[in-house]
Amino acid sequence: MSPHQNLDTHNPVSCFLPMKPHQAAEIYFNRAADLLDLSPAIRRLLVIPKREVQVQIPVEMDDGRLETYVGYRVQHDDSRGPMKGGLRYHPEVDLDEVRALATLMTWKTAVVDLPYGGAKGGIAIDPRKHSVKELERITRRFTDQIHDVIGPHTDVPAPDMGTSWREMAWIRNQWEKYHGFNPAVITGKPVEHYGIEGREEATGRGVGILAFKLLSHLGRKPPQTRVALQGFGNVGSHAAKFLYESQYKIVAIGDHTAAYFRAEGLDIPAMLKHTLANKGLLQGYTAAEKITNEQLLALDVDLLIPAALGNVITKANAASIRAPIIIEGANAPIDPEADDILHNRGVIILPDILANAGGVTVSYFEWVQNLQYYRWGLNRVRQELDASLTRAFDAVWLEHTTSRCSLRTAAYMIALRRVQSATALAGHQ
């Protein structure tokens, strides 16, 4: 079937105001809290972040101009251990988004049972519009502003959207100027800087591992499973590689520059090779039919994986989604109203707090090894990642079947129960 058939070409998105990320996170929280019968006092304690930091970042540009940017670090909860969360560079970063993502990190680390709390950070910049030297100056100046609230035993940052091992190396180097040698201050570092093999692929590989687990539970075999994947950055490309090597039929892939469809299945190695030669972008690929990202989301496929930005499936386009299974590779790609619509139609959704937890899981492995001055090989990293995600998935599936709730609510119930228990044991009742 052509991807253009039976698609509504009218785009009604502008008719609906998007829900704030923090509002969405609270809705999912309250659904699980209701089932757990948490008191209002405990709910308030678990929702309000421990600390929110907003800083000014004045930086001299390459041409001598002085520009000032705004950076954020929100530390949500530390009842289960040091806070953990990525640092993103994106022009739409604001305090509400960072607050919501920090909250999600608390639930994500809890559902995978890592000894962490949640945090998140960001700078409101478009990294594509800056030179490497400008990005380095921005990153180091930001580190100057927050170095006293991060550390191996308090808050451990990591890469996120718009950042990579390069920025992590700069942050580690700048932080150590104040505090001395301690590579455990940050994860996602280059291997040469006490990073871990397999960290770059971890989030996408985790999405692939969990897709395999979920689809196996649902009795779907890889060659008969058609997959559409929105996003071909770090997460999407590694998820696509894992699924392709596992013999799933990936029929559509898109990024912010272009999307492509091929009913017989896309040649993922060729697309990866194309992006490597094209600054990481899909635009210009010629061995498949070009479609829009809106058409990609509405394809008649067995599995849809939104692995790019959040809030891409909303009340406005939920009715057009035809995939019976969705795995959230991105953070918060489905808003609560759309989640209700899809759930009521019987769509199975594996939530972001489990689906994309592979990255923080391997970050935990890196942090532990840094503290011990010990290093694992790639095979062991992959084995331990598979084991950790399998345990988490099995626990969520069991909660889902026994409590007769969605997989999302089941994951939140497990996470809230663990955080609430740790909070109570610490004496905060």
C-alpha cells in the first residue's frame, strides 16, 4: 500500500494548544498515584523538585560579539541516590521542559531500579549555528556556573539532545579545575576520558531490545513485523540498526530533514552510510520514496517508534495513527490526551520511562566503573544492558497484567512505589 493512501492531508495541529511538558508528567504521575492510593502530602513531596537552577551564560562569539544565553539544571529527587540526567542544547529549552524531564528521570531510574534520582539540564541554543570553539566556550562557562551543584555523589550529567561525548569531555575538564580528578562527575564521556564502550549506542539499542521483548510477548515474529521509525539521530539510528540486524522489516524512517518509505523494507546500512557522508542527515537519500513525517506517523505498520522530539502525537493527529503498537524512543512523544485516545482504541504503548532507559543504564555502568577505576568490554556492557532491561520489562509486564492497567501506568506505579519507599525509609513521612 502506498503511504499516501487514506491519509488526511489537512493538518489540524494549529487548532490545539500543546500541553506543557510538566502538566503531562503530572497527569501520568497522578494516574499511578491514584492506583497506589498515595496521600496528598506524599504526592506533593514526590512532585516538587529539590532544586531548580537558572543561570546566565555570557560568552564572546568568534566575531567578537557578546551573547548571553540561559542555562538550566533541575534536580528533582535524590531519595534513591545521586541525581542523574542529561544536558540538552536546543533553542526551545525552557525551565518547564527541563523540570518535566528531570521528573521523568526520577521515574526512569526507579523503574529500571538504578540507585539514582532524577535531574535534567539544558541551554537554550541551536548548536548547529555555533562553531566548535563557541560551543566549547558556552559549555565551559555553563560549567563554571553549576560546578558547585553537580558531582559524582550529588548530580551526574550526561549527553542528551544536541550534546555528545565532546561536550561531556569539556564539562569534566572544566569541573576538575575546581574539584580535582574524578571522571565519575559525568557520563557519556569519550572512551579515552574514562568513558565506556557501548554508551553511544545504548539508548537506541535499548529501544531495540525492548521492542524485541514486547513483540515476543505479543507473538509477533520479526520478518512479519513492519516498523516505522521517526528520528534517525543517535537513538533512532541505533534502534534501526538493532532491529534490522534482528530481521525486522523497517519500511519507513524520517528525521527533521526528510522521511522515506519502501514497502519491501529499507536498506538500513545504506541509509546509515548516507547519513555519515551527509552530516548525519537523511535529506538527499534516493533509494526510497520520499514522504512527510506526518505521513510516516500515520502509516499502516505494525510498530511505530517516535524517536525524535516530544509531543509529536497529540489530540490533533491521534486519530490518524494506525500502528497497533508504539514504543516511545523519544521523551514524551505522546501527550496525555492522545495517550487516552490510543489506549481506548487498544493501542499498546511502551512508555518512555522504560523504552529509552538504555542510555541511563549504561551511564550507570560507566559511573560505577569510574568510581572503581575499572573497565568492562563491549560484550559485557551489552549483556548487562540486556539483563537490566529484561528485568525491568518483566516487572512492568507483571504489574500491567495484575493491576489491569496500561504499560505506562504500570511503569509509573513501580517507579512511584520505589521512590516513595526510599523517601519513607529516610524519615520523610
